Amino acid sequence: MSSEWNAEEFKNELIKLRESLHIKKHPIFDLWSQGKLSKQDMAQYVLQHSLWSSQVVNLWGIVVAKAKEQDVQNFFLENMAEEHGLVSEGGRTSTPHIEMQKKFARACGISEDKINNIEPTAGCLAMISFHWHIALGRTWQEYVAASVVGNESMEVGIMGRILPSLYNYYGYKKGSSEIEFFEEHYLADQEHGNRGITALAEYTHERELQEKCLEVVRNAVKIRWLSLDELLHGIKIN
């Protein structure tokens, strides 16, 4: 086994892996960035994301319970508060993130009944199951790798592709409440992703654990990519 990377080296390895696997490259975001998705397709993506979002506060709570480092605990407690809309980010009005997602679905013409009774796809269920498996059965570092590197820190790249199309093709105004979910995550996840990766790198010393974290990232991204494949399969392009 090679010697462990220092914190900066490991952080660079995490970022390099994330960029090589980045979910923003998925074809569904090519279509979205070109204005080729229907509002129903966009709403389906966001509603499936809301099912995932309904799990993350409990998952982050496991990190808080497992990690002994106070700055790691504080980071995830802050994330939990923001997810529930208990604190504002960047001066914006505090809104529970799931409500942001539902608001966008309503703007896309989805009925309240369908919003409240959305069924998870197989890919969404696989993603949720994987994250629970890692959070409960592995170290907190491995779950942070899955959650932050393999998921949350990628949102900036995804929103960077989605937001221009919402302005240019779908007619939404910057700062409008209907697209608060996208604008909020574009801003907040830049800070969250960097803080989470920095903390992970600082407290992951042994090379064996570092390698396990990298492998968890690969699997987390693979599962999310496959979940997007499933959504893409149901999209009809005119």
C-alpha cells in the first residue's frame, strides 16, 4: 500500500475524480441546456430529486452522530438547518428545499395531487438505498465522500448548465420564486462543496481509507448517472 496523501493532495485527488466523472456531462443536461426538455420532463427530474432530498437530513444526522470533530458536526448541522429553511443563505428568504422543488413543479403545471404522490423511479430508490447503506455501515468519511463529493458538490456544475436555459428558453426571470431551487443551489453548493471536501481531506489520513472514499465516490456517481439514464429513457424529443 502506498503512503497516504496529505490533506491537500487528497483534496486534489477527490476533485480530480469528481471532474472526471461529473454528472453535468449526462445527456439529459445537454437537452436541458438546449431548451429541449418539456416542462413535464423538468418537473419529473425535480420531483425525483425531492424524494432524495427528503432523506438527506436524516443521512446527515448520522454523520453528526458518528463524527467527533466539531467543525464537521457544525457543517452538517448548518446544512440540515438550511435544508429545512431554518436559516437563510446569502440573504435570501428561508424556504424548505423540498418546498422549492414543489414550487417549480407547480410552475410546470403539475397538479398538487401528482406532486404529493410522486412514485420514485428504480434509479431513485437505488440512489437512496446506496446512501443509507454507506451512512449506516461505513465510516463518516466514506459517507461524506458519497454525499458531498459524489453528489452535493456537483450541483454547481449542473445548475450552471440548467439556469441559462431557464432564463433563455423557458422564460423565467432571474430571482423569480419558481426557480429558487436552482438559483439557491448554484450559490450555496459552491461553498458547501468546498467546505465538505476540505473537511473530508483534513480528517482522512490513512491511505486505505482514502482509497475507500474514492471508490465510494465512483459508485455514488455511477448510481446517480444510471438514475438519470432512466429519466432520459422516458423523454420524447420533438
